[in-house]
Amino acid sequence: DFNLSTDWSPGPASPAGSSSRDPGGTLAYMAPERLRVIAEPELAPPPCPAARHRADLYALGLILREAITGVPPDVPPPDDSLRSGRSLAARLASERSSGDPCDRPRLASVPPGLRVILRRCLAPAPAERYANASQLAEDLDRWRAGRPLAHTRSPLLVNVGRWLRGHRKAFTAATLSVGIGGMCTVAAAHIHAGRSDLSDRALEKYIGLAHDLDFGARAFWSYDPRDSRGRPGNPSHAERLFTAYDLLDDTTSDFWNHEDLIRLKEPDASDARAWIIEQALVYGIEAARPENAPFREDRERAYKVLNRIRQDCRLSVLDGIARLLGSQLGLPGEPQHSPPERESPPWLEDYLEGVLAEVLRPQEAEAIGFDPSSIGHASAVTRYKAAISARPDLYWPWYRLGAISYRNGDFETADRSYARCLDRRPGDVAVLLGRGSCAFYLGRDEDAIRWYRRVVEKAPRWPVGWRDLALLGARTGRPELVEQGLARLNRAGTPDGRRAIRDLNGHLALAPDLKLNPFVQVAFADHPGFDLGDAPDELDELGTQGMLADEYLARGDLHEAIRLYNRILELEPGHLATRFNRAVTYQRQGEIAKATEDYRQFVADPNVELLIERKPTGLISFLVLSGEEALSGKPKEAIRLVEEASVMADRTGRYRGEVQYALARACVSAARQDPSMLTKAARALESARASHPGYIERRFYTDPALADHRAELAGLIGGVDF
């Protein structure tokens, strides 16, 4: 299927929960750039005709390889979910973007000249393939006729052999000896060059993943246990990494000796292993958190990845989280495999213990057997310094020390750490940004501007760099910097750019002491779209703070959101919308007691029904409190709260399914004293399914509140498909 009748561009936006339209084509025969469009349609640029043509030549190369070997491309079938198809496309794209497509045992008998043609058809980079099909056809004809290839360099040994056959009588035995010796020398040089090329590709792959600003390798790590902030990252970022290094593939076994890791030189090899294991550890912690209980497939992937790493190397720091995930998945015990012979280096244990100290919450530390007194930023700093003492040549311990020191306000240490990172990776844009921020807080304004300018020079499409440069210009009284940043962000016209503009505007609105040139104020006012959403004309300071706080909440910056919500409630304690938003933020932080108190004040307010008519999401407060009352052994109060929410849900037409499901949970709690309440619970579940198809299926089999009566309830409602 050459995808001739379907455009590359992704389909139009689909309703929530539904699949986008079929992108066309067959995954097994797609080029890596085409697969990346399917895996990440939101990042996909429209292809030019030449790109489409070379993607077709890649597919033709796969068919040629299949014709030669009799074996089709090895592609596992996806399930029916959209996410599965995208994950499979990402995995195939990663596999086809690295390695040698002709380096397979079944191609060993293929003549070298034909292997060269095949290798060019299947080159990962489109520019390295044939420009058009006529070139491929000509080279195939030339190979059949025993003539030199016109559009691809034939292997040296093939060309020399062909020349010798045509001049056999003109050469003596001595000439042949010299020729053979020369060929051996050249062959050895080619082997060495091939190995160097593979090493370069392995390094390019690692650097590309680790330092890609769009990949999210650093964004996935956004935890701050000091204030219980738990901003989750995007699991697809970690899954892309695991796919790239075959940790989700059952066909490979030894992660430590993965071909793209052993080809790296030191210290890159150690750095890459440390980073991959770090990401697996953080992914496992995130998957094990209670809020992710409905996502069993994420827990299964995390468990699989951790155990793949553990079977290759003794890493005690991974044992606790792997056991916790196994328990959550209901698995009988540890996977059966022989104990690994490889001992982990002490610096790696120190580094990973620093990771745990930085990201774990106290209750999570106890659950995995990690000393709760060893979590927190001070312990993390100690462990990172221990890793650096053993391996000062590594990148990631320095980076983590710099990042955590920056958050702690130790800008001198952060700046020194970032400087060591740049010794290893001079073009690392995230670290350049970090040095600029450190310079600003250390009072070195000109140095800060210099670092920020390097950021926007190296990553001109990254909105964060332009936003921070503009903000620095405002803080230092440099209106030209503000104008440059604002103009570039507006010109980008992307969602990230618009968010950066709103963020910048909010910072300026809340900083009246900034001495801005009037020219800058006019520039801000004249730029279209430069306001906080659809703000009314009379938006005052309180409204500005509220909109900025909501923006922080939407971005996941919970600490800043709480700070602003606190300021609003100090000025206006009866601001109901702010109290509800603060409760939601506390809940996401894991501060359940504070969230519950805010929810109680919200529910008890006499104006709550008026607010819920305008903001139906406020119904969540009733459902959360109902769950708390059920856990406290007060089922009647739990039912009362849900029934009150049910009246408002019917009035607004929103959250009916969620409310009925919460009623079922409350009735199950009451059934401990009155078994007849199970019938009412079953009716509520049926109503939930009718109001919100698919909702209970996603929760029914993982909800601990239903554990004691799950089988009976499933029978009463005729079964639940999971």
C-alpha cells in the first residue's frame, strides 16, 4: 500500500475519546519519517513531493528485501486503541532511524552490489536515498549486467573484482599478490570506518534523545518534594526512550549490552545508561501513584522495563518500586530469572538514590522500603555530589546537582554545575538557559543577556528562550529585548508561543515596580492577542492574579498557582472559584487534608449552586467529600452529598455519569451494614453507564472501593467489559 490516495497530514480533530481518521498506508512498509507523522501528528510538517517520493522508494526497498529473503517486515500487530497505533509507529520509526538495514544474518548470502542498492533504498535519512525511481531502476539494470553502479558507490571489493576479471591476462601472479594485499588493507580501513560510523550514529541517537527540547526528557522530571509538588510528565516521552533502546521489545534481552550503548565511548556510555535507568525509575514511581491506578497498561510497561534492567545488573535501588508495581498488578511474586552477574558501579547507586531523594513523597518512600529520612533536597544534593566525586566526567550528576541547587536558591553551585555540563555539551540549550537565569539572580545582568542570546540563536523556535529574554529585558530596563521577544513569540503563532506570551504578560502585570519604558507598554498593547485570554475590560489586579494562577494550574506549575490563590483568598476570602481551584491544586500536590478543608468550605457556602451553574466542574468537590466520608465510615453522609450533587448535575446536564458512579461507591460502603444497598449501587452503575458510556469500564476493575462486592455487582448489571 503506497498511500497514494491519502495525504500525509493528520486527520481533523476528533471528539474526545475517539480515534482520528485512518492515516492511510501500511505501517510495516512505511519510511521512518512517515511513521513519525503518525506517532506525533501534532508535530508533523506537511511533506514536499520529493519527501513523499523518497518515502515510496523506502517502501519499495522493503518489498525488494522481502522478495530477496522471503520474509516480510517484522511488525507486531497493534490493538484497537489509537495510542497503541501511535506507540507502534514511534517504535518502528526509532528502529528504522538507526542501525544498518542490511546488517541481518538472512542477507549474508545477498551479493554485495545488490546489498548496496538495498541499503540506499532503506537509508534512514530521505536525502541519502535515491532521488527518483529511475535512478533505482538504472542501478538494478547495471547490477544485473555486471556494470558499475551509476547512482550508488559499489563496494570497493566488487569494483576491483570486476576490473580484474576484464584484465586477467595482463597481470602476473605478482600483480595479483599486490592487488590482494592492497584490497585487504582497504577492506580493513573500510571495516574500521564502518565501526566509527556506527559509533557516531549511536552517539547521535543518544544526544538527539537526551537534548531534544521537544522530547521532554527534562520535562518528565518535574517533582519538588519540598512542597509536595508532583507535576506528572508525559508518559509517551519515557515510552519513546524505552522503545528506542528496545526495553519494551521481547526479542532482545541484555539492556546493558544494547548495540547502541556498547558502541558509545566513555563517558557517554555510562551517561546514557544512567539517564535511561533514571527515566525508568521516575516512570515507575509515576505509574505507581494512586492517581494512575486506572492506567494499568502504564504500570505493566513500567514493571516490564524495570525488570529488564534488573535482570542485567544488580541495582537494589530499583527493587522496591518493582515489587510495589508487581503487587499493584496482582502478580504472584518476583519474575523468575537467574541473578545477574553484573554489579552496579557505586556511583550509579549514588546517582539513583539522589533521584529517589528528589522525587519521592514520604508515604511512597515507606511503600518501597526507602528510608523516609533520606528524602528531600539536602539528601539528593549529598548523593549527587558522591556520584560526581567518583565520576566527575559524567554529565547527568552535574545537571541534576545544578537543577536542584537552582531550585534551592544556591545559584553559585547551580552556575558551576551548569558550567561543567557545558564542558561536555557546549550546545545544550537547556543548560545555556540555566546559566542565564543563574547570572540574573547573581546580579550579572550582562552575562545573563549574553547567555539568553545564545539560547535564542541556537533554538530560535523555542518560545521559552524568547519569553525569558523578554522578561529579562523588562527587569533590567532594556525595552529592545522585550520588543524582540514579544515580536518573535507573536510571529510564531503556536500554542506554546501564546502560552509564553500570556506568562510574560502575567509576570509584568504582577510586577508594578518594574520601570518599563513607555515604548514597551505601547508595544505590548499593540500586539494582537496579548492579553490574558478573554479578559473583560474592567479586569482588576485580583482578576489578573486569578487568570495567571489558572494558567499556572493548567501548565502544571502547582507551586506558583498555590502562591497566587493564597494571595487572592487573603484579599477576598469568599472568592468561591478560587477556593475550589486551590482545593484541586492541593489535591494534585497530594496535600489531601488541605484540599478536603477547602472542598468543605466550598460545599458549605450558600452561593455554591450559583457558581456550579456557571462552573459545573465544582461538582467534583461533592464527589471527593463523599469518598472521604465513605472511607471514614459515614456512608449516610456520603450518600447525602452525592444525592445533592445529583440534583445539580441534572440541572446543568454535566457530570451525570460521574455522580452516579460516586453514588454507587457510597452505596457499596453502606452495604457493609445494609446488604440491600447493593441493589441501589447496581442501579447507580447502570445509570452511570447510560449517561457516560465507557466511564465505569475504565474504573470498575481497579477501584478498591468496589473490591469486596465487585463480582456481585458485575452479576447484577449483566457484566462489565474491561
